Amino acid sequence: MNKSLQRLVDAYKRSLEARNLSKLHIKATDKRVTMFIAYLQTIGITHVDGITKEALKSYQVENYHAINSKGKPNSIMYQNMMLSSVKGFLRFLKEEGFIVSDPSRGVEYAKAPKRLPRGVMSPAEAKKVIHAPDIKSVIGYRDRTILEVLYSTAIRKSELNNLTLSDVDYHEGLLSIISGKGGHDRVVPVGRIACRYLENYIKSVRPVLIKDPYDNHLFLSARGRKLSKNTLWELVRKYAKKAKVTKDVYPHCFRHSCATSMLKNKADIRVIQELLGHASLTSTQVYTHLAITDLKEIHARCHPREKDGS
């Protein structure tokens, strides 16, 4: 890579670190910006002054036509993530005075089709899955506590995996989510049943699992370590199968199911936004479509005119 461009990429990376963003976010952003710089060099742009709106649009087209490692076209989400990282980099260059104007202004993201969340469970289905673990065993009680927390709080699987003992306040019924998606912190409520399981787990079950007294992670594996990334997937699928729930159930389903049920029970959408930790209300509004779908089904089943023959 051209040394002057590399210095700018490094400066941008340091600015992200100074903002205390997550290491994962910084690594991904650095990789995407580096790929953009590499593309610029293939079209003969080796200096920051040569980065134009046309070059950025050309890069968009390149990502649109590119074939990924699986032999398939890049998804719209991937294309927009690449553009988002580059936009952030160019905005930084403008703010720091490396360029006079931001060439990414006015360059629009690809329009993504609206997709409803998959695998939304009814309250009855969620209850069946939650009740599936054998709470007479240590691992079963841990798993029941995990499922209760997932459904009660609607937190992401990575957020649950990163919970520590100091993040839990079962007396007040609160969980602190530190450095959630986008590096944001938030506090979420925990229901009384989940709190009861959390208290019992922390006092009686976790001490049986702990191997390293300095390990502060809340949920531990049978070996006394932090849960692996695949553990949540495996236990959720296991208990969904045991509960005979035929939907494709995975950890995020508890998040979708919690949000959808709350919306149907007339929770304010901005409250749900805060619970889920969405930066934009647009991300939360997808759940209103689920509620409308449910309303249409009830309408078709219950409205008197729908029962008339003609």
C-alpha cells in the first residue's frame, strides 16, 4: 500500500481506538478501509486528493459484482457495511483537514429489502423451550438460567457471553450491558423469575463450576471457563428439539420473541428500542410488521364479514 495512504488508515484506526470502540469493530473497519485503498490503487489512485465521488461509486459497483469465497454475490448488507466503513474513513479525513471536501457525501447505500425476523416463538413455545432443561443438574440449572435471561432481557448472545458477576443486580432486577453492539453501554431490566434463577445460579450453581477464582464471567462451561461462541447455539437448539418446537430456534429468536410479545402487549416502540439497544428506531420498527401480520390473522379468523359466504 502507498505509504501516505497507509499513514492515513493508521491515523483513522488510532482515532477509533481513542473513541474506545470494540477491538472487533476496529479490526473489521480497518480491514474494510484497507480493501478500499487497495482498490483505489488498482484504478491508479495513489494519493488522497485523487479520491473522488466517482471512484467511490465505482467501488460500490465493484462490490456489487464481486463473487465472495462461497461463490455467491455479496449480500446487500455486506455491500453497505463496506460503504459505511469507507464513509467513516472519508469523513475523518475531512474533519482532520486531510481533504477539502468529503467525496462520500451524497453517495447512497444500496436499498435493502425489508425482512421480518425469523423464528419468532409464541409465548407458549418460548415457555416450552425454557422449561426443557433438567434443573436438578448443575448444567441444566445453568442452561435454564441462560434461557430465562435471554427471553427476559432480549440481549444478544454475545452480550450474554460477556456478562460478568458485577453486571448483575438481581435485587434491583437490572443487567448492565458493557460495550454492546457498536461499543454502547446500556442497562436492561430483568424479570422476577429470571432474577430468581440468577440469584440461585450465582449462589449455588456457579461455585460448583468455577475453577479459576479470578474468572469473573457470569456463565461458565462444565470446565469452568467462559462459554464458547457455539455453546449458546447448541444448547438452544438442543432444548428446542427436546421441547418439540418445530421452528428453527436459535439464540436470537429469544430477542425477536421478547420484542414481538412486548409490542403486541402494547409496549411503546421507543421503550423496546431502548431495551434492544438499537441506535435507530428503524431497526426496531421491523417488529411492528410482525404485529400487523398477527393482527391480520386474528382479523381473518374473528371478523364477522370474514365468516360470510358472499
